[in-house]
Amino acid sequence: MPAIPKGTAVMLVEQQPRNIDPLHAADAVSQKIDNLLHASLVRATPSMGLEPYLAESWKVRGYRDFSFTLREGLRFHDGSPLDAAAVVRALELYRGDSPHAIALKHVRRIWAEGARHVRLETDSPQPFLLHDFPLLKIFKRDGARIVGAGRYKVVSEKPDEIRAVAVDGAFDAVPADGFREIVFRHVADDTTRYQRLVRGDGNVLLSALSLTKTDYLRKNPPRGLAIVDAAGVNYSYLAFNFRNPRLANLKVRQAIAHAIDVDDVIEHRIRGFGRRASGILAPAHRDYYEPDVESYAYDAAKAERLLDEAGYPRREGGWRFPLFFKTTTDKFGNELARIVVNELRHVGIDARLDIVEPGTFFAQVNAGNFDMFHSRWIGVNSPAIYFRAFHSSQAAPKGMNRGAYSSPELDRLLELGMNEVDDARRKGYFSKAQKLVARELPYVSLFHWNNTFIGTDEMKHIVMYPNGDYRTLADVRLGSATP
């Protein structure tokens, strides 16, 4: 392949974007590409806050009345005006056939007030509504063509390659020393991605290389390549099924938490590309993260004592009780499951793997057909995740409370937090909720994954986003390569 021209990023992605139509973009890669092609009223900052984007400001009254003032002179890529009426038309589309319709579930009406003002009214207080707005891109349709207002626009799209160029007339245009063109190239095989990177057929990866190969590059960086590693918010955990009476016993869950050497997993299995988690929220969630919660250091002897106290002593053969750990054929998930199973067997739990295909895994987990499993929460953006994960009304298959955990006190705290209009009181409710979850252990928290940018050393001003946003590419400034 010819050398990559300066000013062009060839980003190698591990998963094929399924649909970059912002109305239907449901996979992470498509959504991250859309963050470069489209603009939203507000957007997330590198510190996980919110800032105006198409809107120059907003006002919130009682978290039921939301008003936005648009920037002056906004236009779509085709030159047509992006005014309040266009915003209303775009937002109304999401209320129809879209996986993002849930974001506007409680919005009663949306209307324009003049050319630059947009209003929304909800049926109840919605303190986290704005956290969903970065996902709701403002676009228009021109026949089958989607017209956006972001920093880049698509000029060609193939099954394994999307090519986009910078839009000079965009309100937030890419500077002259930024990437003028970005090529998103799908390369499914990890070894092939690595080879193309070191060969120069690709020059950017963002958390798209195996931990083993990323660690090798970090320790043996090829000339001309640079690596930036930063804390992220994607969260790995172990879940319990409370339908199993043994696992409904708090001392058993505490014992399992103490039986797993999470620090060793971070150091050796994920090679330091993660930070130990105390709950779903990461330190990056500055407004709501609660650090003062119950923790569970590795202590196999304590785990044994807790199991004895729970009424499950070692019996003939040395086993206390059986447990099936459901996992998939995914390489990392399978290896982590084997580590967990071995450590549980060490304290006398007759743990065994139940390996199924990924599609079967989610069907069985949603049906409650498991004792324990490992999974991740991706792109966590607010404490509202606690409601989805743990409120009793969200038990699967209706919601994401797959372990059927139920706590009247937690339900009360989450309901208060989700509807509280006073910011300080709302933070207090979610602080108490995080402490309660850490004590009652519906999950064993493992770690928050880092995000790792690999690029050439001429790429400067690398701004990392905790959610792994591809907007990092739009922030890059190109300098001189190392001679």
C-alpha cells in the first residue's frame, strides 16, 4: 500500500460499524464515528461533564422544562440553515423507530420558539435527561442521504471502509494542522491489525489491539510510534443470581469477593491497562463518584471463614457446594472465567465453567439461567445506571437487573435520586446508593478499563475521553515526526 499522506488518519477498528445513521446507530463503533460526522445540542467533555455545542447555552427549570439557545449562523453540511425548527424535526425522529427513543421517553413535547430557541417539557423531573443528549445528533434527510453538521462528512462508504473529510465550513471546523481526512478501516483479526500498524498501512488505533500486543508495543515501541494510556469508564464486574439461595446469602457473596485476587488480574491478565473499581462509577464521574465504600481485599483465609459461618463447611471431598460460572467463547472472557473458577475452587466452592456462544449467553443470562457471570458496562455516563442495574422493577427480561437483586431501601434511594431536583440532595441519595450496593454485593467490582491511543509521534495534543470517544482524532494536531 502507498504511504499514508500527512493529514490523513487511517484508523484500524476491530468491529465493523453496523449503521452510522445516527437514528439507528446502536453499536459503539458507529456511535463514535457519528461523534465526528454529526453535532448535538450538548456534548460530553474529557472530564465527563457537559458543555454547549450546537447550543450556546441552556436553562433548566425544575428538571421539567429545558430550553436551548442555538449558536448564530448554524448550517448543515449542504449549506441549509440549522435552526430551531430543524432541531425539533430531528429530535422528533428519535421518538419514533429508534433504539434511542428511550432517551425521550418522558418528554411530553418539543417545540421551537423563533429561529434560535428550542424548548422541551417532560412529564416528571428528569435530572439526567441532558446526559443522553450527546447521543441525539441533529441531522436532516435529503432523500436517502443523511446530512449532518459535524466536523467531518462521509465521502465514500464500503462494507469495510468509511472515508470522511474535514468540513471547512463547519461551525467547529478542524484546524489546518488537524486531520483533513479520516479513513475508518475494519480489520477483524488482531494480528493483522498489529501487522498493518507496524507496516504503516494504518496509523491510529484506539483501544483496538489485544492487551498482549499493546503491552509489547508499550515496552518495545517501534520508531515513530507513540502510545497514550488514560483512565476510562468501561466497567468489568461479576454478577450473582439471587434466585440461587446460596448466593442470596450475603456471607457467601462476601466470601467470593475476598476469594478473587483482583489486583493480580489487573497486573498480570490485563497487564495494567485498567484500574481497580469500587463500583460502576469511575473517578471520572466527578459529580457522583463515591470513593468511601466497602472494599474487599484478596484474603482466601477470610473467604473460608465466611463460608463456614454461612453454613457451608467443606464436606467429603473438600467441596462446600457446586456453582456454575457462565461465560462465552470470547477469549478474554473465557480466560477471566477460568481464573475466577480456579480461585473459587481454592476456597472449596465446586465451581465449573458453563461455556456458550455469545448469542446464547445473553439469552440465558436474561432468562436467569446462571449462577454467576462476567460482563461489562460500556460508556457509563451517569449514576442513572444504578437504577437500570439494580432497581427491582428492572429485573430481566424487562430491564438489566439480571440477578433479580431486590432491596426496598435501594429502590427508595434510587427513586428519590432519579426524581430529585435539588442537586446536592440528589448527590446524597446516589452516594448512599453506592455505599449500599458495595455492602450488599449484587456485583463484585473488578476494574475500569483504560483507553489506549496508538499513533505516530507526529500526532500531538492527544485528548483522551474516558468513554473512548473518537473525538480524540478531531483534537489531534500534527507536528514533526522524530527524525
